[in-house]
Amino acid sequence: MLGLGGYTLNSEEPAGIEEQMLRPKVPTRTQNRQARGKKPVLKATGPGQVWSWDITDLYSPYKNKVFKAYSIIDIFSRQIVGYRVEEREADHLAAHMFEQAFKDFGAPNVVHADSGAAMKSNAVKNALESHGVHLSHNRPYVSNDNPFSESGFRTMKYRPGYPKVFATLEDARTYLAEYVPWYNRQHKHSGIALFSPAQVHDGSWEQVWQVRQQALEDYYRRHPARFHRHPVTPAPAGIVGINLPSEDAGAALQAA
């Protein structure tokens, strides 16, 4: 028997095992990955507390040519509070977008994004921190840490009439200039009980809720046999967040 680095080699084992044990360990792809890090946990109980932002591709008819749509969304109200369309992804353009959003809506407590180069750039970091805004980022290799921005882009790209291909930058800008007001003011968002993002953002959803509830009450009085219980009109959740603890997630579901 032969001692080797704390391992006892039996003479009956294959002769090549010693050589194998002395070979340097080659790092694997998995070992080269950076740690996922701490899970972001964000909670909003009203508009203006937590924003999420991202950049998506808008396709052109030309090979290897895309336009970039930047968008900031308030995760509580789902309102788009800032956007722009550019030929490239650049941190100073994102910083300018945030400065305008702060003028229009004030600064939130937290801004969340993925871990892309523009999102983690010094230009964006300085623009946010100068207004006292905290930064939050996705964990590497976790695709569901930024669900609100991803859902917002999905709504745009699956909307009937979305062109899919934009011939020019001006075409892309024109489309977004029409889409954003429609989305904010007219789109009845399933995630906020079929109110518009603007109604939830400014609180006017409560008056609309009263009208809906009164209509439901009137119908209930006329046709009580059609209901198993007294009906209540759905309302937007009072707690919204990313990776919420189970107790907050449960409260949000009950409120919805």
C-alpha cells in the first residue's frame, strides 16, 4: 500500500490512478461561474417607491442592426415613468433618461435592474445615488429577478399591430411615442385588476372601483341566485415586490 496526499493507494488498484491523482484539476465551466450572490428582495406599498428598468432590442430590416428601447417602470402601478429609443445601448443615455424621470415623478427609494453593462455603469450609479436612490440588481444566471420590466416589454411586443421590424430609428421612436401613452392611460392591466397604470399611479382607481362595485351590487340585488357569495370587485394589490417573503406574497394575493 502507498500513501499519497492522505489517500491510501491499494496495490490492487489500477496502475494509472496515481498519475490521475497528480494531474492538475482543470476548472469546469460551472466552477468558473461567479456566485449568484444575495437574492434581491424589494417591496412597494405605493407608487414612487421602487422602479425597475431594462433595455430591449427593436429589430430593423438590416443584418446585425437593432434599435434599443430603454424603459423605466414603477413596479407598484406598472406605469412607464421614463423611456427613450436609441441606436445603441449607452450609460450616459440611460442617465439622462433617469434625470428626466426624476423631474417628472420625483426620485424613488430603489431602482432595480439586471446586471448588464449599462445597468451597472458608473454614469447610472452616480445619477441615481446623487438623488439618494439605492441600486438593486439581478443575481447572475437568474432569469426571474426582474419580472416587471420583462413583462412590460412582453406586453408591447405581443400587442396587436406591433410592427416587429422598424425601418428607421424615427419609426421606432414614433411607435413608442404612441404606445407609451396608450399603455399608461388606456391599457387595462391584468396585474392591477384591469385598471390602467395611470389610474393606479395617481390613485384615481379608487373612484373607478366604486363605480364598478356599485354596478356589481345592483346586479347582485337583481340576480342573487347567480352568486355563491356576496361579490366584491377586484382591487390592485396593496403590496407588490420582487422575491417577496411568503407572508408578504400571501398578503398581496389576498389583496388582489
